[in-house]
Amino acid sequence: MDSQKTYNIHVREEGGGKTLLSLSGRLEVGNLHLFLSEADGIIQKISSGSLRVDLSKVEYLDSAGALGLLQLEDRAKDRSISLQFVNVTEEAKRIMGLIDRKALSMKPLASEKRSNVIEQIGEGSLRILNDFVSIMIFLGSLPRSAR
């Protein structure tokens, strides 16, 4: 998918370590990578203080755009910058509320284990051996008349 810039970011220093970031346009899946890249550049320029993000002129926000805003908040926190969303529309609140922040930070239940062919053959052989042992134990537990 091609990234097209369908949003605008306007940055204004408010003094006293405060910065206002005004967003307008569309924040959506098609421009998420571009938005995060541009927003990261802005956060890197802010040394400390607070950042207010004005969402009053955001025309469209999908779940990917909401995720991008929450990632922006996390990246600001990583740099000890307090971030506050202001002028958030009810629709934007609803979309942002759909994202489970705890689930985003959870580690996967099962880690992806990548093994080479030799390890896979060994693991398969162990499973076959375990199955064979289970069958032998079962057959040994049967009464002689059932064998």
C-alpha cells in the first residue's frame, strides 16, 4: 500500500517547555508509517516538557490512526515528555477506546521457536519414541487374556 500524506502537522512552541502539535486531515492505515516517522522527528526535537496534541481538525481517524496516536504517546513517555490529547471529538474517543493498551504491551503466550532441520528431526523422533513408550505401557497393563 502506498503511503500518501493525507494529514498535516503544525507545531507551535507555547513557551515554558510546552509545545502544541495540531493535527488535521486523515489519520489512517494508508499513512500510519509516514505519520509515525514524521511525529518521531518532532518528538526528537523536543528535549523535555509537555506536548499537547490538538485533534480538533482531524477529519477522519481509523483504528490504525488511533493506534498511531497511542504509539506517539508511548514514544513521548519514553523521552520523559508528558503528552495530552486535547479537543478530541467523540468519534475519535470512541475509536481510540477500541484499542486494548494492555494487550499491545503483552508478550505472546507462545514464543516463535525457529529450529533447523536437525532439531526438527530430533524433536519428531522424541515424539515418536514417547508415543511408542505409551503404547508399550498400555499393552503391558492389559490382562493376558486381552492380549
